[in-house]
Amino acid sequence: MTGRRTPWPGEPATEDHAEDAPPEPGPPDDAVLRERLADAVDASDAPDAVFAVSRRGRRTLHGGGTAPPPGVPREDLRYEIGSASKTFTALLLMRLIRRGVLTGGEAAATCLDPGGRAGPHPVTLAHLITHTSGLPALPADFVRRGLPAWRTNPYARYPAGRLTDTFLHHEPKHRPGTRWHYSNYGVSVLGHAIAAATGTAWEDLITGQVLRALGLSGTALRPEGPETDAVGHRRDGRTPVPPFDAGGFQAAGAVRSTPNDLLTFLEAHLDPARSPAAGSLRAVRVPVLRRGLGHRHVHTVAWFRHPTDGGPMYFHSGATLGQQAFLGFRPDTDTALAAVCTRRFRARDPFIATAYALLAEA
């Protein structure tokens, strides 16, 4: 592997002692925080945007946008979080591992095709969730198959059966476990492999093991309508797009959630002891690999992990064809941030950078 890796699923690393540093004194003034969130919404330049912060359990939300206010308050709508859904899938996998249902070392091909042969260097469930499977970002034929619906829902044209069949007949470009390469393809295969290994649909697993366990009643895997779900827009910020259909890529990007539910999800990571998933929530914070020059880039099973002056911050962003999201938390300041907007990512888009800066400066 290009970076150093702790044993799967990982023991706490020595540099994690920074998380035990005493918290900064006193929460920020509410008026100052609200002003900063209002500035962040304005900077996002999206039809709808919500920035939500939890600091030591105290929540502050601000919504706004360039479009007229919808019939339902922006703070109450569900938003597509795209690739940030992977943090839910990672937590699900860790819960199954801690319960002894899986180990993480299972060959994905064997899960999907018990009668087949995995080969001498199989892609394991651990490889898939840590983006070390050797798989590309998307299947080789994804663009060709999705092109007729490129501006609406290309993922919907790549169903689960096609995805798993492609994986079973694909040779990884690199030996699994040797290189890190971010892969929607890989995490999607993981979802199907978990479902096959447990005999339970991924949607039922994520609902029972994560959504219900954490009390996320405002989170779903499919859209219902304008009374519950925000409408995404193209890069122009004016043209609406249909709700995102993840097709066979559910595990990598199907989650949609309200800002308050996203804060509940993040608060569980900040204070695992109060959750029925305590052990798994602690486990997904543990570094499992380092990569890049000087091993500067640190990853856990679920999160990107960057240093701050007070300790590490954990984050993941996501985007669909019409929406964006950023999730992150900082144990040192007991701060969580969830940000969502309804405009497709564009060149020099300020949304993710604004959300990242807010959390880094918290």
C-alpha cells in the first residue's frame, strides 16, 4: 500500500491522544455564530442551503437561498447527501463486524457468488470500504450506459445486477490492499456483498442497524415528494433536476436526510457512550491507513481525518446531480457541522470550502 495501515479494523493510533485535550472554554456567542452561518448560506449561492451546527449539544441552524422559500421550511426538508452516504454504510459494516456477523476479511466475490472462486488475492469487504480494492471510481462501461440520461439520472441506468456481474468479471488494476483510489464502484459492491452474505437487503440492514438504532426518523433512502424532499438544481441554480436515483450504487450515495437528523448522526459520533452503537461509533473514528507524501492523508473506515491545532477533525462530503452535502465533527471542541444545498457542484464552487472552513475554525 502507498500508505501505512493499522491492522483491520484498527486499534487506536498514538496520535489520537490529541482527542483527549481539554475543550476550549465557552461556546461562541449565539449572535456571532448565527451571523457566520448566514454568511455561509449566502456564500453558497444556491437556491436552498442550510448550515447546521451542534456545539456541546446546543444546535444552531440557518437556512436561506437564492430561490423563494419553499412551502416547507428548508430546515425540515430532506436533502440528498451523495457520497456522504458512505459514512452510514461504514457504520453498518462495523456494527456487523462487532456483532460477529462478518469479519471484514470476507472475499466480496465469494459473498456474491458462493460457488465461484475468489482467486489468490481477493478483494475483501475491508478493501472495498477503505478504497483499497484496486477498482476504478466507476465501472468501465458506466459512461456508455448512463449517457442517455447524463443530465437527469445516469446512475439509474446501472442496476444492481449489472454492477455485481461487472465486478465478478473484473480484474482489479492493482493488487487489492496496495493502493488507495476513491471508488463509488467499490463501496456499492460492498453494499451488495453485505446483503448477500447476511441474506438481508442492504436497505433493510441500513434502516434497522443505523437509522432506527440512532433514531434517524427524518432519514430515508428514497424520495417521497416536495412535502418532504428538497428539489435539486443544475449548475445554473435555476433548472430543477429529478430526485437522485442511485440505481445499483445505493450503498455509495442513496441517503437523504434532514439537517437535524444529520446533526443527530454526527452527535452520536461525538458522544458514542449514549448510543446503542457505541463500540462501532468509536471504531469508525480509528485511523486505518495513511497515504500520500509523508503519509499526510489519514483515513478511518468512514471518514477523512485532518489535523487542527486542538485535535483531529473528521469529515466527508457528497454530491448528486443537483445537490451537495458536507458532514463533519471535531471531538476536541465537541462540534458537529452538517451543511446541505440544492445546486449541482460547479467549477470553483464555494460550498464545500465554506463548510470545511467553518468546522476547521470551530
